[in-house]
Amino acid sequence: MNSYKRVLFVTKDDPFGIGGGCFATRSYLKAFSELCNGNIDVFLNAGIKTDLSIQVKNYYFTQSRGIFSKIRSIFSGELHRHTKAVQEKLLKSDVKYDLCVFNNSKVSAGLINSVKRKGIQVVTIHHNVEPEYVRDNTPNPLLRALMVHHVRRAERESYLMSDFNLFLTQQDMDSFHQLYGKCKGKEGVIGTFEVNNLPELKVKKTDQDHLIFAITGSLCTVQGVDGIVYFFEELYKFVPKSAEIIISGRKPTQTVIDYCNNHNNVRLVANPVDMTEIINQSDIYICPTRLGGGLKLRVMDGLKLGIPVITHSCSARGYDAFMEGNYLTVFNNGNEFGKELEKQIKMLKEGRLSRNVVRRRYEDLFSYEAGYKRVKSIMYEDWD
């Protein structure tokens, strides 16, 4: 089999940070590093702290744009800070790249034509259907309208021009087909996957008289806060009064704090050092997130620990394999949530929800080995 000799990787997300996008970016960076035996150059935002866990040839750090440049970009559609730095690298460098990976269609804006003119093959990893994500996460209506226009244009261009389009869910890939038609390049669903070995599975004994439910994720984003408000306004009344609810995540807003403080059986854990320890206390994981596209990585937090999940349909994309056996159940409204929760509690008390089975399914789909195999099969599909 041939291999890629030198790869350029461009990203806005921090591969070494905390959060769903960071987690996914780290796994993709590791996979492409392995594909080229570490001969990979990476453009990152300045200020990111790297480590040696992933083999990289060079890191290049791009400074933040000035305030006037940021304001101008709202109208010009310059969606990231790397444009000039990458173009200069391509122009001045004697390095011959044979593959460029754009980690999100936003970072391909203003660059994909330059890269293609150099004869470099292009990979775009589509983390979401971007216009959908921007609509759900940009409160200001004027800014939202401008940004949706820019990200849709960038997304369409990257999709149609890329040699490889990689998606996190089948649903996102289907949406691209409906929005933009069929691309000429190769495409496939890679999902996301672990970077390191999974934590040891510690099975907690269920106290049937005191069940514990966990809700986690960023508690400062539009979709994160909306999910918490939605839970308390529409779903909380279906939770058994004897149960405890743990809500945990980074930087909870005052809205989140107030809702949690108004309920005696709710424990808020802000900015936890180890989210695994928090979630592992629970019997059932609840994901009330109903905004945004793509793969909701917070659902993985429950499944990797073997904990059954009940999730809004918006957050169920990419987890179809867990629906068999009711290890992951889906709702669209409060009444459906109540029915699914009652069903899961009954199965849990009867011993019909095995954490070991959930964990094995998770390993089959989301271990690093499984994810790397998916990426490799698409990238090397026609190679001997």
C-alpha cells in the first residue's frame, strides 16, 4: 500500500482542549498523523498548548486577528484566521504536500482554491451541517443571517471541490446530498472515536430506591443552556421524585445555576476535573439537547461507561446501533420522554440493561482502532 508523504492539517478547534469539537479534532489529527507516519504539519490558533501524544512534524501558530479585521470579516466572509498564514506557507515553502485536511468547511474558506492550484488533494471533515449549527447557536438575528450566508457558501464550495468529504453521521451526509447534490470526490461516514484506551469499566450497583440520572455538556453555549431549560420546563416532571439528578459541565450560566438551585434533588457540578467520575455515579444518562446538527459527543460520555441513554432525537444521530435493546432510546417531546424513561427504569430494575453489553458495542464503534480503520478505508479505497 502507498502512503501519504506529507500532510497539511488546518483547524480552528483545539485538538488538546476540552469539549466535543476538541475531542473529535484530536482523534482525526491522530488518525491522519498515522496515515503519513507523522509527516504532518498543523496550523493552530496561537495560545494552544500541545503535547507529544500525537506525532507531528511542525506546528504553526496563527495570531488572532485585530478587532477591525474581525468586524470586517462579518461582511467579507473570512471565517478564520489562517488564510494569509497558510497561503504564505504554500507560496514560500519548499515542502511538497500531497494532502491537505480542512477540519471543518469553515477553515477551507479562502484557501481551498489555493490548495487545489498547488495540485494538493483536499480532505474536508464536516463536523455538522454548518448553516444549521450557526442558526441554532447565534442569538443575534443580523449576525446570524450574515454568518449563515457565509458558512453555507463555504460549505457548498468545500463539498463540491474536495477530493474527500468525511462526515460524522449518515444523516449529515444525506443532508449534504439534498442541499448540494452529489460531489465528485469520495465520501464516507467516519463518526468519531477515542484517542486513548478507554477507562476501566466500574459497574455501580443500582439502588432501586434512589436512582441517579446524569446530564452533562457545556453549560454556557446556546444549545447547552437551551437543553437545561428544556429539561426543567418540559421533562423534569416525569423524573421520579426519589431520584437524584446530577448536572455537570463547564462554565454554567446564571440561568443554569438558578434552575438547579430551585430543585432540591438536583446537584450541579461546575467545571469538573474528571467528568468520568461524575457520570459513573449515574444509572441513566439523559441528553435533552435539541439544537444543532452533527454528532453530539456528550452522548458518548454515557455509552463509554456502559450507561444506558435517553436522548432527544436531535442528539441521536450516529448512535443507531445502540437503539436495539433499548440501550439508547429517543424522544421528541415530554410525553415521549416520560414513556421512554419509564421503560428504561423498568428494564434497569429487572436487570435487562447490561453495562457490559453497552460497553462492548461502544468499543466496536468508537475505539481508536475502529475509527482509524474507517478513515483508512476511505482514504485508501482504490489503492493497491
